[in-house]
Amino acid sequence: MRRTKLVPALVALALALAATACSPSKQQPTPDSSEDIAADMGPHKQGGSVTIANVTGQTWTCQFNPFNPAVNQTSNGFVYEPLVFVNLLQDQAETPMLASSYEWNAEKTSIVFTVRDGVKWNDGQPLTADDVVFTFELMKKEPATDLYALWTGAGLQSVKGEGNKVTLSFAQAAQPYFFNFANQVVIVPKHVFGAGEAAASPATWANPNPVGTGPFKVDPCTANNIQYVANPSYWQPGKPYIQKVQYPAYLDNGPANQDLASGKAQWGSQFIPGIENFYLNKSPDNHTWSPPVTNVALIPNLDPSHAATSKLEVRQAIASAIDRARVAEIGEGGQQPAANQTGVVLPTFQKYYDGAAVASAGYDKPDAARATSLLSGLGYSPSNPLKLSVITVTGYTDWDASLAVIKQQLAPVGIELTVVDLAQQTYNERLFKGDFDLAYYGQAGGPTPYYELRQILHSANTAPLGTEATTNFERYKNPAVDALFDKYPTADDAGQVQIIKEISGFMLRDVPIIPVTESVDWFQYNTSDIRGWPSPQNPYAQPAAFNIPDVGQVLLHLYSKSAQK
Amino acid sequence: MRYLLRRGGFFLLTLWAALTLNFFLPRLMPGSPLQALRDRTHNKLSPAALQELLTSYGFKPDENLAVQYVDYLGNMVTGHWGVSIGGSLGVPVTTIIGEALPWTLGLVGVTTVLAFLLGSLIGTVAGWKRGGRLDAVLPPVFVITSALPYFWIALLMILVFSVWTGGALPSDFNYETGLQPAFTGEFIGSVLRHAVLPSATILITSIGGWILTMRNNMITTLAEDYVRMGRAKGLSGRQIMLGYAARNAFLPNLSGFAMSLGFVIAGSILVEYVFNYPGLGYLLYNSVQNVDYPLMQALFMLFTVAVLVAVLACDLATVWLDPRARAKG
């Protein structure tokens, strides 16, 4: 998923100028009728081929090591599978994959997985509990493969196998890490990764012919395209329905979006500017549905050395002055929804949202008058404005547009905002080390608001100015909030909802960051032949092709209409 | 002989200076490979594990810079260029460059030769028939087009020949993604079709220079006595144009051409970028974007060596062709 770059944006502009007869139509996710959903449930006949248009900005390296984060989005879900799939979009709904079941102990410090019977690696060898134990042990032995910091951060203590059971024991309650170790970690074969070149350097091994349990096999891979063919001995009988997947390497959004518009590719995963005219109006079979998953926010620098942004009144004024709906409408072309000050992404995490608290804090609608009075209390006014700068990334054209709207909205309340466009490298450096007044940034998330909020707010994720912070870039430190996060793992479901609501309270009171829009999972799909896509009615997985392991779930649902005759 | 030794010594000295710059410049850039990797993985993964991973691919941020520098010089000379720590994480730099080099040589190299030959020919004819119809149209037009920026011409090309024609000519990549590279008519046809727009862009923007110098040289040469002598002998116009005037007017262009060959390898970054052509120029852009030290170093070295070798070859050729250049050596 790459953001749109300047040059293609110019092409898009030229296209927009060239396009005549722009007929406006309402953008809609085109709801499938309930019949279609019933039809989607399957089973289906096998056949057909799907082409993915997901821009990665480079040609394929034809390496499929699942521990290499630069390439694992072409192997995880396709070839390698996790123990349990956790659906972020459906309140953590679980689909057992390589583990047929699991059981926590009462304190949630230890979990026993039952490894599924009858699963075979695509080289014919059976999957055993040994493979699962090996995968987790490998992460201990080779810290470079422990991408989710299970042994260091999550407190994993030991992995034991017995028969078809595997027990993971943790130093403390580890329920929030279930998403990582059961869903994001994929299981690798011991007989491949434990032998020869792979065993010598498992983290860096190229793995050109991946041996996995997944629905597809790589055949063949070239720099320009990966072709996947169905694994005939896949453990879910009759699946996958789709027999071939083409995954061309796209260096840039422009050509990928062209292929989507022409129908040459059916599965899109990036922003399409002016999607109505460019894509949706081209064919009645073209659809889009981009569910929100995280926030894009203004990150104020809370360090006392930044006099203005460390002042609560200034942050409150900004949060009150911004009309988020307009930023979403103009800056993001209506393709991203507005965020809210609690940082709980709606409608995805509706049950964690405390609307009454937002209203009573006055952040349910923009309030320029409040912002003006807060700032005049500090001695600022439109004639004597507070000067602030915000850093963003050159070429993120939608962010530039959003910030232009924000700048306009802040001017009349007495803030003069300067937008500083930085090259990606410079931006990273300044963001991580805390060299900014305000930064425009979006975090990654997880299956509940806990994950994103913890990254943003927990003091364990921050660092002094000048040192690289992990994810808490605004440098927020509040022991009460830390305590709430630390209580979360042991709480039951209702307790966890309560904790998130309490943390939302701190978001409203301290305004540590100012969420502006909700970052979405860009997704466009063509239904002329391929059916079974995730949709608002059936959000069975995150739909964009860069989500691992969700991509595997989507591949297991897709089927070809023409193959059903 | 002494002249040659001096040129050789100068070559080595320049090479060393360039290699040194290539090592330190990327490291003075803001950002680090780790930050770039964290950004590319959306900050979802443990920075410690990523650091560990980069280390196992040969990235040693904590090692003494002087030690790294000495290692680097040795590795550059012995061809151990390392493994990418950027976008193509884990792929040997030689493999990456090996895949991209033929595309750049094919696209930019062929186009440069074409532009040179075509430009010189047009310049010759235009200079011969000074004030004629050809002279009135082509040189001014191409001088204007070579003043236009590469990327603007490229965007215009895409708009006119790709978008308006509904994709008659492909506007990106080196060949149709579904094809397997092979010596089949289909594959070669696809490669050629994908090369049309980018090479036309380079041709249009670079041909003007050749035309102008060739035309002006022709005009100067045509005023020489030996040309008048040729006319007096009653030679045909064609013989005088090609055998008498153009042959001599061509020499300065030729040395300019030797120099420009050196720059072929650096690709045309903007053209490759706009057309998403996976050659060396695009690779350089990507490696800078991802703070990929090993790839940047190897690419910079290739570019420097190519230009230096071209200059050296040009020097040697001049010595061989022109006795005056030798006289003082």
C-alpha cells in the first residue's frame, strides 16, 4: 500500500482535466442482496483466476521467507497459515486454522493449542505439533524472527509440545497478545526451516520455493509477476475455489488504478483519487468498500520544551476548532470518515465508544467559539496568532489536502499553521525523535481499540526527546493511563470495554493527540466474474490485499461465477 | 607514455575520491535503514527484531565508521557489494543490479545512440542547406523540445498516446506482467511496445543538442578552404557534404558522444520514474527512498566508474586521433 505520489497525481490531474461530462453519482458500497450473501457461503465449483492490484513500489524479489517483513505479504495467507484467524472487523471473531481448538488457563497466562489433524505441507509431509513448537522456539533462538516481540515484550516463557497439543506459557496474562501469536505468526515446517541453509540463517534465508500448508503454491515467480496456483491437497476439502491468483508488481498507484478501472485487475488495495469517475462509473461491476481501522491524527509535542503544544488549552482549542467532517469530505474526498476525539474507530469498534462522554466534553461537534475563547485566554487572536508548524510527508497528497483544510479552519480562531512537507526519511527521523510541534501521522491498529491506544498512550512506548520512541511520539506519560492498560489483559470482555471507555476519558481530558480522520483499508473489487468478496454485510476479513493473514481468508471465499455452470 | 600514466593515475585518484564520497554522503542523509523499514511495516513490528534482522543482513550501525569505511573500500574492489537492506530486503545487490542493468542499457543506451546518429544527420543536412526548409523547421523545434523538462514531456506522452488512445501504447513497466521472459515474438513485441513512449521522451529531449552542435560545426567547416577546393574540383554536393564537411564537423560531436555514453548507465531517473521502468534510475530512486546503503553505494560506484571510464576512453581516443593533443605530453 503506497500513498499516491506527486507525478501520478499530476497524471491524475491531467486525466481529470481531460475527462469530460463528469456525472456525479453517490458513492456507495453497493450492498449485495441477502440472496447474494447466501450464494456466497458456498460450496462452489473450482475454477477461475483473480488478479490483485496492490502497489508495493518495487519488483518482486521472489523470496518468500515469512520472517522477512519486506516480502511476507506475498507468502503469509497464500502459502503460510496461522493457528487461529482473528477478524478485526467483526469484534475479534475467530476462525480456527492450523489449531482446531485452544484453551486458556484461568489467569490467561498459559494457552494450550490442539494442532489440527490431517493437515499436510504442500510437499506431502504432515503438519505436527513439532512444527508449531519449532516455529515459536525459532523466535527465541533467532531474535530477528521474533517480529512481534513475543519472547521479549509479551513475556513468553516456554513452548512445550505433547502429542497434538502445544502449550505456550507466559510470565503474565497474555490475552492481548493472542492476536499476535495465534493470528499474525504463521507456522513454518520444521523439516524445511530446521535443515541446511535455512537452519543456518532462518531470518535471512531466501526461501524461493515456500513449503506451507496454505491454499496456494507459488508457480512461478518472476520479477514482474507472482502466479499462485491452488494447492490440490489443501486441508479444507473443495477449497480454494479460485484456481489461480496473479499478483503483478506495481511500482506506482497510477498503473495499478488503470488496471482496476479497465477490469484487468479485480482486487484493488490503494487510494484512487476521484474514484467516482475514475473507477465506479466505468462499470456497474466495480465496487468499493473501505472499512476504517485506525486514526490519522495531529500529534502534538507534549514535551515541556514545546511551550505551545504542551499547553492543554492549545490542544483543546485545536481539537475544538477542527471540523473533522469537512476535512474528511474535502481532504480525503469523502473516502475516509471523520474521526472522534476518543480515538475509538467507528463504526468498527462501536461497542467501545462512549458517545455521551464525547458530547459532555464538547467534542461531538466543532466549536470555533470555544477555541477562540481558549486562545484569547492565552493572549492569541487572529491578529496576533499562535504560530505552529505541522510536519507531513511530501507526496502524501491527501494529507496535504487535509492539512490545507485544517490550516483554514485554525486561522480564524487564532492559530497560524505552517505545513512543512518533508521527504519520507527526514519525516521519520523527526517524528521518531520528537523534533516537531505537530505531526500528521497514522498508527497501525489491532482487533480492539486497545492496540492503537496503547501504542499511542502507554509510557513504555515513548522515549526522551532526541531518542527514537517506539510509537508514543507525542511523549504522553500518565501513570493512571498506564495502570488501565496494564489491567486490560486480565479483565473480562465487559471489563475491557469499560477500560477502553475510561482511557477514552483521558483522551477527552488530556487531548494527548487529536484524531482527525479515520484511516481505512483501501479496497476496490470487481464482481463481473469473481464473487465472494468481503462486504459491509459480510465483513469476514480485512479486505485489502496487504493485510496478512486476512488475505488468505479472502482467497478462501472467492469463487468464479463462470466456473459454476 | 608519461601522458598515459598521468591519465591512469588521475583516474585512480578520482575513483578513490568518488568512492569515499559515495560512502559518506548516504550516511549524512537524514533517516536510517531501520527507520525506513519501520515505516514500511507501519510500525507494527518490534523495532528490536527489525534491528536484529538488518544486522543479520550486514547493517552494522554501531560499528566504528572508520572500520566500516575500510571494509567498504575492500568490498567494493573485491565485488562483495552486500545485500539490500531497503525495499528488496535480503536480495544480493549484484542480483538486483544485474536485473535492472539490461533494461537501462537497452532503453537509454539504444536511445542515446539513436539520438546521436539522428541528431548528427539532421544537423549535417540542415547545415549543408543553410536557410532551407529543413533548416528552418527542425533545429528550432528540437532546440525548444530539448529545453522542456523530461518529466513534462513524459506526462504529455502518457496523456496523448496512452490515455487518450485507451491504452494503445503502454505507459508503464518494461513488459506485460502476465508474460514470461522468453525469446518469443510475443515477449519481444511487448518489450518494444513498452519502450516506445519512454524512448521517444528521451529522444525528443536529447536530440536538440546534437543537431545544434552538428549544424554549427558544419557551417564553420563549410567555410574552410578545402571545401572550396572540393567544389572547385567539381565534386558532387553529396560527396562534399559527407566526405569533406561532415567528416570533420563530426569530431567534436563524437567526443561529446563518448562522454554521454558514460551517463547512459545512470539511466534517466525521471523518465524511468514516470514510466515505472525498472531500470537503474528507478532503482536509485527507490534505494534513496528506503535508505538502502549497500544498493546506493553500488549504484553510485557504477555510475562514477562508467563516467570515469568514458572520460578516460575519450582522452585516449583523442590522443590517438589528434596529434596536437599528444605534442606536449
